[in-house]
Amino acid sequence: MRSATALDALRDFSAVEIPTEEASIFARVGGSGPPLLLLHGFPETHLMWRDVAPQLAREFSVVCADLRGYGRSGCPPSDPHHEPYAKRAMARDMVSIMAQLGFRHFSVAGHDRGGRVAYRLALDHPDRIDGLAVMDIVPTETAWAEADDRLALGYWPWSLLAQPEPLPEQVLVAAAEAVVNEALGGWGSPASVFPEPVRSAYTEALQAPGHAHAVCEEYRAAAALDREHDRADQSSGRRIGCSVLVLWSGKGPLATWYAELGGPLGVWRQWGDRVEGQAMDGGHFFPEELPEQTAELLSRFCAKTSNQAAAAH
């Protein structure tokens, strides 16, 4: 689905706005079966799952949520430490909305920023997560600890958006279309993957009141609190208890940057004992580029983890 109809791809999914203690979260909900939460990255919204979610909804109850500060979700006030936009806070939102939808236990799959919320969910709420899939990321502390000029130049949001306000906010608002086009076009996925209506939706989401600041706060939290939380877990020996599926771009940096650590699988095996995965023959945005393959791998993995969880519960 690569046309103006892309925005209609989730038409069979219900649109819901669910209040949590700290934010209002927008989500699309569809399908039936074991629950599966899908979380997007930057500069996307839940629309990134437009071609993946309908396939998964044949077997699962699928929830495509906008992270707080992104898309149509709310932008709660931040603080000097950026705590409201730490992945720990964003993970609390997801536990709350899934519970309100009737899902106490669920699997979660996250791409990019959503992957960071997803693994924080598995660490902070192990009793809720049946299976974890992370897409094209390594843990935040690892990414920063191993960072060099390649990260600073190639994945500029990490350094640019973490700068003190208001410069990054002004850049996002004034040049939202350029930011979206540069991100979507610069990280290995063909431009044809992103129909103009989807690009426009991503741009409009960045320009919505309060959202640019929220997105920057999320990046500032990643440069500070999220790293502290990761280090605390490492120091205490806290690990991811559920099964983990790791998918990464075979054309991107994860395929080469972390070779001395055993590649993406080696990195994630420092965090969990049941880790599997593979490279994808696409760019950073492979869920949008390769929706059929992504859906197939997620379906196979989540069916297995759901069956294991059902037996355990």
C-alpha cells in the first residue's frame, strides 16, 4: 500500500484516546487474539504500522499507540530533569492503556524510539510483558557509550534534539517538512516507501502545539535519565526475563558498528537470556519498507511467546 490510501489502511481499527495518570494516549485498536502493542519511532507516529498492523490483526489484538508527545497523544509538562519524557514514564503510559483496554499481559514490539520504550517496559514491568521485539536499536546506554562521529553526523537527532531549548524546538517547528524528509530519506529506505499523505501526517504531527518541545524532551531524557536507568539495571544485574526478538537493518550501522560486542544479538544477550533475531534487507525504516516480512517475523515470534505465557499463567 504505497498511495494516498495509506491513511485509510487502519480504517478497520478503532480510534481511542485513553487517559493515564500523566498523559492522554491516542491509539488504533483492531483484530482479536493475544494482545500485541506496537510502538513507533522518530519522526513517525502510529501510522508507521499501516501495512503491518492489518496483517497482524488476523491473529492478534493489535494496539498501535502514539507515544506521549508524538502524533495525537498529549504533551504533559516536563521538568528540569526531563523525567516526564524518560522511557520509564512513557512505559507507564503503555501499561495503563493496555490495562484499560483489558490486557494485563501483552507482547510489545517497538521500532527506533518505540523500541526504547518497549525494552524499558520489559525491564520495569516484567509481570506484564510476554514477549519483546526491538527493531534497529541497541540499548540507549550502549549507543551513547559507543558513540563517535558516525552517530553524531549520521543520526543527528541524537545530538541536535538533545541540545538545551529553545534551539531544537525552533528547528523542528520552522523546518518540520525538511526534518521529516531528511530523516526518511537519509537512513537507507527508499523515498517511495513513504507516500506523500504519510509524510504530511508526520510533518503536521511535529508542528502541532507542544509536540516539538515534547519530542526534544524525549531526546534530552535519552541523553541523561534513560542512560542512568540503563546503568542502574546493569549494576544491579537486572535482566530482561521474557523472550526477545531483535531485528535490524542489514544496510545500516547496527550491522557493523557493534561487531566487537558480537553485533546486535551479542549486545542484547548482555541484557537477556532468550534472544534471537536477524538482519533485514532494508533500511532503518524496514517495517514500512518490508511490511510483509516484518509482520511474518512478528507473528511467528508473538505466537510463540503468547503460547508460552498462556501456559505459564
